[in-house]
Amino acid sequence: MSENEKKDKWYGNENFWMWAGVTACGLALIIPFAILLFTNNFSLEGINGLGTFGDFFGGTTVGLFNLSSILLVLTAVIMQRKELEQTRNEFVQTNKTLIKQQFDNTFFNMINLHNEIVRTTNIGETIGKSVFKNILNNINRRFKGSNKSHESLLDSYEYYYSNYDYIFGHYFRNMYRIVKFIDEADLDSNEKKNYIGILRAQLSTSELSLVFYNALSDKGDKFRKLIQKHEFFDDHLNDQEIYHQFKHLLASR
């Protein structure tokens, strides 16, 4: 049993003090008559007798009535403290719920913005996710025609980044803001993992691969730290040869 449970079991229990107060009050009423009964002294003789009985009754009950009052006041204080604590806990819970709702609203608005960016991206007649697929194919084709080193991969990525910086810049800035928003939120690790999963579910395999290339480059330095922290890729690129070849570089950069 914890210390807090012991407190509630004993002096933090208002029922205990209430019954103690009621018991003291009952004893205050019973004791004078019990004394008279056991001493066989019930005779009262006139006014003087009443005065003597009054002194006797007061002397044997006032202390107990005072104790009863103290115990009942203590009961009221404990009950008020518990009510205040319950009110505070309800306020804290309500506040957490409101903060969570605000986070969800902002997060899903950012997700909607991401999807809108992808939907409206175009190169000529190619639009949406097909744009990222075509860019990735071009990067991979250029890389496979080289010596297939880390430097040649980055060179291929940088080449197409410079040609399509108006696409990459907007896309990755928004992606970085979403992951950073999750990272800085007052959430536990499982909740953050869940939101990262929701974001990742919006991405095609081509987009995930481009995020990986970006994380290996100097342009993705800040993003790379968040990607590593939250295991952004998980096992979703395991069937990609280039990812297997260079994924160890994420930790070494």
C-alpha cells in the first residue's frame, strides 16, 4: 500500500472523522447519565440540586462537545479539500483535452496542406505524385550511370534539386514543419509515433525515397536529425536497393 493510500485509509478519510465527531457527541450526552446511573445518584433537591447537576453535566460534556465540533469541522475541511482536488483534476484533464484537440486540428490542417502541395505540383502535363516518381526515376537513372558512390548519389540528387528547386523547396519545408510540430508537441512517444505514421501514410514510395535522399544531403541536415529520432522510414523502404546501400549514412552524418 502506498503512502497516499495510507493517508486516505486513515486521517485523509472524512468518514472516519465524521463518525469520530458523532461518537464524541453521543458520548457527551451519555456519560453524565451513565455516571449518575452507576453511582446511584439521581436525586435532585430543589434549585440547588439543579445547579449542582448543571455544573456536573457541563463539566462532563463540554470537553466532548468541543472535541466533537473540532472533529466535524475537520471532516468539512477534508471534504472541501477533496472536492477542490477533484475540481483541479477535472480542470487539468479538460485542459489536456483542449490542447489535444488544438494539436489535432493544426496537424490535420498541415496534412491537408501537404496533400494540396502534392496535388497541385506539376511539370508540364505531369501532375501530383507522378511528378515525384518521374524525378526519382531520373535521379536513379543518373546515379546508376555513375560509379554508384555516395558522392554520385548526392550529385544526382543535387542536379535535379537545382532544376526543380521550386518543387523541392516548398515540399520539404512543409514536410519539415509537420515533423517538427510533432516532435515539439506535449505527447508521449507512442502518440508521436502514431502521428508520424499518419504523415508517412500520405507519402508514396517515391516521395519516401526523395525524403531519404534529402536527408543524406546538406540541405536536409535539420530534417535528418528528426528523421533519425522518430525512425521515420521504419521498414517502408526495405525493398529499395539504394536505401539499403546508404541508410547507414544517416547515423554517420
